[in-house]
Amino acid sequence: MQQRDKLNTERPEDRQKMIELIAAFMPKSIRVVEQVISLDNKTGTLKLVGIGGISGNDEVYGTVSMVKEESEWKISREEWSNKQH
């Protein structure tokens, strides 16, 4: 079950607590270090570095996969780790 699906099954008050917990671990400062767009301009990947994690001061690494739908970029997958990919 994906995180979004789990949020949809929770009671509203539990859902809010879960969102706050997830947000606490997300990086507070993010910069794009690499951007790759497919030749057909329909998919893309962003490599990110941020400061956050458990201590709030850890360097964390992210990968965001994106798809283009009707001329708008949308996130299809987002991953964060304390290990560089």
C-alpha cells in the first residue's frame, strides 16, 4: 500500500497527525543538482540534495520522477535517502 493510499483510509484526525510526522522528516532546504528530460519531452528526473532528515541537519538525497500530462509536469514518484544515489 502506498503512503497516499494509506492516508486516504485514515480518520481525518489521524491523517493530519501522519502528515505532520511525514513533514517533520522532509528536507527543509532543497536544491536541484541534476535535471534530465527525455528526448520525447514526456518524462523527467530531478536529482536533489536537501538538509533535513532525523536530526534536521543531515544531508539527504532525493530523486523525483516526473511525467508531462497535458503540458503540465506532475510528480509520479519521489524518493529520499541519506545515501547518495
